Amino acid sequence: MGSKVSWHFSSCVFLHVLSDVDAAITLNQTPPVLKVSTGQEVVLNCNIQRHDGYYVSWYKQVPGGVPQYVLRFLHRGSSPYFGTGFSSDRFDSKSTSDTDYQFLIKQAEAGDSAQYFCHTWDDSAAEAVSH
């Protein structure tokens, strides 16, 4: 079998809540840790709680590094937009509902081991939120 590749997620959500507006979006990512062998498909989930019509973006961060923009995805029927160095050859995003999004890596490589964050804009607090 190939070598193991691990994906880790941050356990904190950064958001700003204003008292006179609707409840702010809370993002929920699963699974919190994923270990796969090289060559396997990776599926990471992000529930955005409420769809305000904005893109859901995914970022990759290796320990000690800055987050890298991987892709953004609007909703079913659309195609992802990719960051520099990332393409549809290996990366994809899908949605199963207005609030449930998936990030896919078609064939995991050792260099994919990192923390991955989903991100969207929260209209109610006029703030970007990430998890």
C-alpha cells in the first residue's frame, strides 16, 4: 500500500456577530482529521448553515506556511475557479444542497498533507467566515 497522507482541520471559527442582525453563519467541516493512502480520493465536507449566494472557497495551509487559495465554487451547475498551481486535473468541488459543499482531491499525493479550510462571506455580519 502507498504512504499515508493526513488532512487536519482547524477547530476554531472566526466570525464577527452584530447584535442587530440575523444570526451569523457558522461553518462546520468534517471529518476533523482524514488519513488516506496515496492515490486515493479525498472528500472533505463543509456545511455553511445558510446560503447567501456567495462562493465557498477552500484554502490549504501547511504547518508554518500561509494559507494558499485552492479554489472557489458557487453552487450546483457551476465550475470551480482555481488558484495558482491548482487545477481540475486533481481538484474539484461539488454541492449536494444549498448549504452542503464538498472539496475533492482525485488522487492524493504526499504533498497534499495539510490543513484545509472552507470559507464564505456572511451577509448578516458583513464579515468573511472561515473554518
